[in-house]
Amino acid sequence: MKNTKVVLFTSNGTIGNVVYDFLSKNYDVVSVVFDSPGSKSFMVKRRIKKMGFFKVFRQLIFMRGLVPLLEKEGRKRKEEILSSFNTESLKSEVNIFKPSSINDPKVVEHVNSINPDVIMVCGTRIIKKQIIEGLKAPLLNMHVGITPKYRGVHGGYWALVNKDLENCGVTVHYIDPGIDTGGVISQKRITPTKKDNYITYPYLQVIKGLECIKEAIGQIENGGLTTIKNGLPSKLYYHPTINTYLYHRFFKGVK
């Protein structure tokens, strides 16, 4: 397993550190490529254009006003979930490439020169078509949702809102130019507890997603990747608004 060469596309957050910790213990991580934070004002403007000012405004109230409180509520549970992982593991990695963004053409040149067996993606912005097409190794994403039914963000939370525990989970899939629309390689389900909330669902998904990564790389080691057709409908989800979150918390018990 250690002979399998992996490049990780990520950002320097808790999830990126957990995924790197797992990969570095099991495979040969030949490089980590960091995506830089995008312009928040640009992202907000783009979201307003797509969804309208008032909905985005309510989303921002949720993310800036309520999410910090949810982080405090879920702190002990988060520590419990991540207790067996080094959440600062990236500090020990010396082969870190920091382009202007994950969509910098230099990324293609850098990665292809290394010639990895696989590129794992976790926690970057959407990768543009010209980057996808320029990379020679399989480009796989770990998505915190069961695709294509829960594309976008917080797939676990939305599955619980929809009382769809059967599809509350995580996916490793090929990356294509769409948003979480690539061919599915592996999927796993999670079972949240009463101690979990909006903040901790993604950590449960990521830990279970490591099993998906192991399955995907195992396929590569055994000769090639195969995709799964699960027959699910396709839908793209966004962050909840403040009123949406509070409604589902108090009337459906989804924290």
C-alpha cells in the first residue's frame, strides 16, 4: 500500500488534516496541493445572482450568527469523533505546493511531473474543466453526501431533514466539470447520534469516507476503477437559512 503514490488537493483545515493523516499512514503522499481561500465577496455576489438577496442574507445570518454557537455545542462531540486522528498532521508534510488557486495552470504541470497513481480531493473550490482535463492521474473527490441525491453542501444534514437516513452518508466519485456529478466509486452511510449536530455530521461523514478512499485506491491497486449506478435522483443543496435551520431543529429535531 505504501507504494501507491497519492497527491492530495485540500485546504489546511481540520478535515484536510484528518484525510492527510489517514493517507500518510497508508500510502505514499508525494505532494499536497493547497487551495487558497477564494474571495468571499465574489462568492456572495455570485450566490445572490443565483438565489436572490433575501435568501442569501438569511444564509449569512445562519452562518455568521448561529454556526459559531453550534460549534460550541458540538465541541466535545467533535473531539470524541476525531480522537484517533492527528488534526495538525499537515504540519509535518514538507511537499506542500501552494498555487494561487487550485485552478492555477501550474497545478497541472506540478502534478503531472510527479506522475501519481491517484489524486484525492477534499475541501477545495470547484475545479475547472481545463485543470481536470489536463491532469493525467484519476481525479477523485470525497463528498460529504450521497450523490447524486445530495450534491452541494451538507448532504448529511439535508438527508436528516428529509428523513432519508438510508442516504445519509459520504461518496468518493470521479471529478467532472459538474458539481458532484462524476461517476460514483464508493459510498458509505453514517448513523448520527443525539449528541451530533450540523457541525459534527460532516466529521462523521469524513471518517466513514476514509473507508471509501481505501476502497477506491484498492481498486486502482488491483487494476482499475469501476463506477456504481445507484439510480438516485439528482439535486443540488446549499446552506440552510436561519429560519430553515430553526424550523427543522424545533419541529423535526434535526440539530
